[in-house]
Amino acid sequence: MNLLEVNNICKTYGNGETSVHALKKVSFCVSKGENVAVIGESGSGKSTLLHIIGALDTPTSGKVEIGGKDIFSINDRKLTIFRRRNIGFIFQSFNLIPELTVEQNIIFPMLLDYQKPDKKYLEELLTILNLQERRNHLPSQLSGGQQQRVAIGRALITRPSLILADEPTGNLDTQNSSQVIALLKEASKKYEQTILMITHNRRIAQSADRVLQVSDGVLTDLGRRRE
Amino acid sequence: MKSYLGLIPISAKLRRRQNRMTLLCIIFAVFLVTAVFSMADMGIRMEHTRLLHKHDNLTFQDVMNSTTGQTLCLTAAAFFVLVLTAGVLMISSNINSNVTQRTKFFGIMRCIGMSKQQIVHFVKLEALNWCKTAIPIGVILGIIVTWGLCAVLRFLVGGEFSDIPLFGISLVGVISGIIVGIVTVLLAARNPAKRAAKVSPVTAASGNSENTVPINRAAKVNLFKVETALGIHHAVSAKKTLTLMTGSFALSIILFLSFSVLIEFVGYLMPQSAAASDINISSIDTSNEVDRTLLDKIGKMDGVKHIFGRRSVFDIPAQLNSNTVEIDLISYDDFDLDCLVKDDMLKKDSDISKVHGNSNYALATWDKDSILEIGDKIRVGSEELEIAGLLKYDPFRSDGLTDGEITLITSSDTFIRLTGVTDYSLLLIQTTRDVTDEDVTAIRDILDQNCTLNDLRDQRTSGTYTAFVFCIYAFLAIITLVTVLHIVNSISMSVSSRIKSYGAMRAVGMDKHQITKMIAAEAFTYALSGGIVGSIAGLLIYRLLYNALIAAHFSYAVWSLPTIPLLLILLFVCMAAIAAAYIPAKRIRSMAISAAINEL
């Protein structure tokens, strides 16, 4: 069963002779629970694709369906709520809220929904991410690896069906990178979540279920990993 | 491009939106100075014309030496300094934020070989480049506003302002505007230019150009909703901004309250009564010998707008609380009684409606030492009068104090019933705008030898009063406008510095409404702290100024809390906070989330 369906997505910046085609008729599907890596050169259109799938940007043409829902057919307010509840984001530069503690950062999407977090689930996440003792620290008091673990926690707290990660290990050393990826996989497996991850790291890409390559705005499916 | 300085107009075109506020500040400073100096110049020209009517041989120096000339020059000079200071502060903070936003750009310039001196030169010339458009706009605005103000003074205020030139262009005004524009920009660009020159070339290489303020305390998300808590935290965590913003809000409150005292002071200096007369006709020996039929006769004559009379008897015995006292009794016609209400002369709980017609009620003059109260009864002859209201002071004495004497005001009918006197002691005439000297002579000609006519038309102060109050309000409007612009700009800069963080919040699910609430919470935190500090300091200063300017010179003046001015300025503070939140919130809302995340 497909969780994500991307149909003929095009994205063009500018007009006329100066226009740049960042994405050219990109189409693909991702099944529920699948772990997909997106690779490509800098400026090839990977981040644009991820931003469009996450409804952070709009395509020039084409359709994106998540769980059977055409995300660009709903209004902005509903789309924000949909994103808050169904999509988890992990950025290369963490993008934590500097004024909130680790725990507050993790439950931030729940706070935006004016809901109380499930305490048992929060403790479980803090344990998996090994952040129990850092729960009252501010992001500025954490290392890069710890900050990215908080970002993973924030992406998982609403139990979203889709996790979008834009080079989550780009700012981390090798050891922290392996830890973060392992955690992400463990969590997604446990909670049956789909992961779409941009990476430059060949090892991480090879460990994904499937690899997609973007080159000059054109997407090529490089196929599934052999067990 | 002939040199590296050719980058300046290109950069100005690309950064048009970011430079808008700076341009606005320069236009504002130039406009203000042009308008103020042009108005002062027009005032001097008016004085010159007025004095020329009186004296034939008059030089420009004579005008400059006149009190009006000197006051105008001094006021214009004070304005100049004030506008220059405000302008330098505001433009400097704009250029500073401009430089901060382009730290990486200056790093790159340094990387590819621009010297520190060249950077300083670049920033200063960039600032001067704004003057090319801002100064002409400011000057033209200043000239147009001067024409408008002159028209208002000439046609609406009139009186002594009838000679003010209508479409004059003041060279002094235009030159002052241009000078203030250039000097302000050069002074304002000095520090930011030095700051830009200090940027290390490593900044460009490392890409580490974000200015991060260390955060030591977490937001209180358990006390407020998360967006409100974050907004409050943004306001209170940056101590320097909080102090500046609190100061800006507080300053507008303090200035407003201080100027309210000034307006009240002018009111005491030049009391503007609805019953103020242009011509008085009185009996020679203060007796009631002005024939009552004159009222109708004069009322029908040319140039007369209103005519009303007063009768008076002094030192008549009366009984108050079983004590014998002497009182003065004065009659007021209905128009005169109505004017007491219009002039807000009556104390609280007074009921003037009881006094009208043939009644048993009277009004009494009052001061702090007066023993009379509303409801007191005074027996005059065989009749008993009840006090229906009290005046705030004694209008029949120059110091406003009763000196322990009782003066009662009754209606005409009540006075005639009590005393049997029907003729007047005083007739007061308000003339029409087009009254001529011939009209006044005609009135004088019908008077008999028992009456004397006083022509008070030259002593009218309503024109000066209106012009003075108008100037105070204009000054107040300018100050508040500058403050609002500064507040809006500061909050806008605060938002700009967090734009990436806002982008991240939007990405993880904060909706546009929540973003607006967060910015509004920040703006209202500044407004609240400014409101508290401003109200306390403003009231203290109000009290001090009141004592020094009013209470010390007008002993009948009673201090009371300036509730209306305070509520007005607090309302204005709220509106400023709404405006300050609305503009940057709108900018964030219209920005694509991916663009906000990729900012910087």
C-alpha cells in the first residue's frame, strides 16, 4: 500500500529566459514503512523535492498525495495542521527552538495543537534517544549529535506516518551519524513510519530500502537494496 | 561599472524593501525640518507685514529682534536639534541592522580584497545614495504641508494670522531640510560603517555569520500557550531591546502627559470662555443703570452675534446656617448660564437646570476654603435660596479665590423677584466676524451718559490660543509618529533576526495565526512594560509640571488625575503595538516556509 504518491511534479523558478527548472516531471511512490534515500549532487533539486512533499513549498504543476490525500487541494490552515500531525521533519541544521528545553522542543508540535503529550510515549522517546538526563537543557547546552536526537524526537512525537529528513547527518561526525541513523531506523520500525531521507553519505544510502537519485531535476529510481 | 562603488546603486535596487524604512526616516527628518523652518520663516514674514502696517521704516533686523521673531527662531532651532537627534538615532539603528544582515557580504568583500577604509567609504556612500531620492521627497512634502498649515492659520484661525503668506517657498526651510538630511545620514552612518569594516574575512569563508544572542532561560510554556510564551520570551530575553522599547513607549506617554499640562497651562493663561465678550457696556458707577430695553435694541444691530446682560447687588444681608452674612447677588441670562456648562465651569453634582427661570435655586462661587456645599440653604430677605451648584473658582476675581466672600448667581427672573431690579449693570456683546468700526460706533451712539462702552476686540486671544494648541498637538503628533515608526521598525528588525527560527516553527506545524500571536505577544510585552513605566513616570512629571506651571501661579487650580489624557495615550500605545505586530507578521505570513528556512 502506497503512503506517498508523487505525480508529475514540476518546479520552475523565474520566468522566460532566466527561468530555472528545478524539478522536471518527477513521479514516484513510497509504500508504508519503507525507508527511502534520495541522493544527488548539490543543486540537483533534492531539497526542493523534499520541501514540496512536506508542503513547505508549492509545485509549479503536479500532485502530491499522502495517505490518499492531495495535500495541495486543502487550504493553508488545514495543510498546516495536516503537516503538524502527519509529517515529521528533520533538518541538517537541527532548527530547534533555542528558547525551549529539550523536552519542550520534543513536544512542540503537540503544544501547537494545544494538546497534552502522552507522558508514557514521551518517556519512551527520551529513553530511546538517550536524552532523559538532558530533558531540561536548552539546545545551546547540547552537542550537535544530541541536538539532532532532539530533532528526531520532535519528528516522532505526533507519531507521523511520514518522516522527511534533509541531510540529518550533514553536521555530525561519523560516530554521531551512525547513532542518529540507527535511532531513526529503530524508531521508524517500531512505530511503522515511512522515511524519505536526503543524504550525501553513500553508506547511509546503501542501508536504505530503496535509493532515488535526482540529477538536474530529473528523478531516477535506482532500485531496492538486496538483502 | 567604473569602480567598486558602482555596486552601490545595484545593491540599493536589490535591497529596496530592506531600505524602505531608512528612506522613510530620512524623508521624515527632511520633511519635518523643512516644514518647521518654512513655518518659522512664514511667521517672520507675517510679523514683518504686520509691523510694516504700524511702522513705515522697518528693517529685517527689527523683525528678528521682535519677541515673535525671536520666539519663532528659538522654537525652530529647538526643533532642528530634536529632529536631528531623533533622526540620527533612528537612521543609525536602521543602517546598523542593514549592516548586521549583510555581515557575510562584507566578509566576502574583505575576502576579495576590499580594505577596511574602502568598506567605511562604501557604507557611507551607500547611505548618501539614499539621500538622492529621500531629500527631494522630504523637501516637497515640507513645502506642501507648509502651504496647508498657512492656509489653515489664515482662513480658519484668522485674527493676527490674516497676514501670513499662502504659497511662499522658504529658502531657509529648503536649505535646512537638505542640510539635516545629509548631516543626519553622515552622522548615522559613522558607527555602522566602522562596524562593517570590523567584519573578519573569515566570516565569509566559514559561513558563520549569524548573530546569536546566548539564551540562558527557557520560555514558560506551562503558564501561557506556547506561541504567547515564546513571544513574551523573545521580548524579555533581549534586555537591551526590552529597555529601548520600554523607553520608546514610556517616552511617548511621558511626552503626551507633559504636553497635556502645557495645554492646560495655556488654558489658564488665556481662558477661552464661550461667554467671552468683544464689547462691554457697563453703568458708570457699577449700579444697575443700563436700560434693559438696550438688550433688544442692540441685539438687532449690525455686527452683533449675541448680547446678554448681568445685574448685580453687593453686600446684602442674608442668613446661612443661622448666621448673618453678607452676600453678593449676580443675575445671569440663560445664554450666560448655558456658557457655564459649555466651559465646564461647574463642579461635579451641580444641577444648573434648577437655576433657570423663576426658581429658588442659585449657583455659588467656590474655592478650596469655601464652606458652601450643594444643598446649603441661604435666606435672602423673606425668601430661601438653595445652592444647586458650585463654580470651580470665582470668575469675578483675578486670582480666582473667593476670599471668604459669598457670591451667588441666579437667573434673571429669580434676581428680579428677589431684588426688584430690572435694569442691567453690564451688557456683554459678542460680535460677528465681519463687524466694522462703524457698527461699534453705531452702538456707542445709542448709549446715554450713564453707560460706558469698552471695545475689547483687540484683546481677543482665541486666534493665539488656537494656534498655540495647534502647534502643541502638531508637535505631539510628530513625536508620537516618530516613536511609532521606531517601535514598528525595532519589532520588524527583531522579527527579521529570527526569520529562520520562524521558518522552522512553521515547518513543524505552527500556523500563520499562531505566528501572528507570537509577534503580537512580543509587541504587547514591550507595550505593557512601557505602559507601566511611562504611566508612573508620566504622572510624576505631570504632577511636578502642574505644580510648577499651574498650581504655583493659579491658586484656585486643583490637581486631579489626568484620566482622559492617560486613557488616550494608553489607547494609542495599544494601537502602536497592534501596528508594530501587524506589519512584520504580515511579512512572515506571506513568506514561503522554505524561503524562511533558507534565509541567511
